[in-house]
Amino acid sequence: MKIYIKLFLALMMLSGCNNWTKPDFTKQPTISDYKVGEKWVWKYKGVTTKGEVRSEGRDKREIVEVNGELLMTIGKDTIPVTEIVKPEVSKTPKYDWPLKVGKKWVYEENWTSQDGTTGNQQLNAEILSYKEEKVEAGTFMAYTIHYNGKITNSRGYNAVVDEVWLYAPKVKNFIKLTQKQDDFVYNEELVEYSNK
């Protein structure tokens, strides 16, 4: 009888752990998920197929509080966290919440750069998996989201785009990005995450 009780308890623990680590879906983070001092640091590098480095450096984001309001610093910019967690009202969003393996949608965005160049990207998106992924900042459960399509701009640029984003719910952000645009490859990886 003791063996059956031990076996039953072991199975209950395993099934409980499985449900905890592999949810059926992930909802969009809310403001209560962020706290002062939380910090992300990514390293990035963009290289042409000929080996020319076009961009390289680090990108840092941190949650700060000013007059009782949570803000995220991104370089020299500061954005209210309420803007980050605001549901995107779009039929073609970057992330189609809730996230779930097998989900497919179209992501489309029109943009204007600081120099006035306008552009458009239209990408098919699909969530391929949810599993442990290792990056320099650590090991996290993450969704693998594949985007592919095209990007154009007002200067005549037209390229096929293939991107893979690893989004980790624990850090409320992507932990790795690999992007290919014709003869250009861009990689970004989370190298530091702290949640004080």
C-alpha cells in the first residue's frame, strides 16, 4: 500500500510541475508584473554576408519610478509602462495575445524613421514551440515565434525578411532575435536580466 501512495504522490508532483512549466497559453503582461529596478541588457550585431559590420553594441532597458509612475528607460527615451502593457488595437499585431503554440497571424506595421524615411513590413507569424532556451543571461522557458515576409521603404528598399524571436514570459520580453534580410543578418541576445 505504501508503494502505491508514494507512486501516486510522485505522479501528482510531476503532473503539477508539468502544468506549472508548460502553460497552454501566456497572457500579455500587466503593469503589476513590472517592478522598480528590473533591468534587461541585450548585445546586438548586424553583419552583411560579405562580413561588413553595420551595427554592434548593447541595448539596456530599466524600470524606474518617477512621481509614483513606473517608466521604462530605453536608451535616452523613457516610456510609461502603462503604454507598454496597453493592449495593441490592431488586426495585424506584433504579438497576438494570448501566445499559444501553433497560433498563426499576420503582423503588419507602417513606420517613419528619424530621418523621415517611411516604410512597411508585412510578415506571416507562427508560434512554433514553447521550451527551455539558453542565452547568455540564463535559461528560460520561451516561445519560438517565426516571422517571414517582406519589408519596403520610401527609398526603394525591398527585401525578404525571415525572423525568429524567442519570447520568455518570465522576463516579459524577447531573449533572442535572429533576423535575415537578403544580404544582412542581425542577431540580438539577452546577456543580463535582473528583477530586484
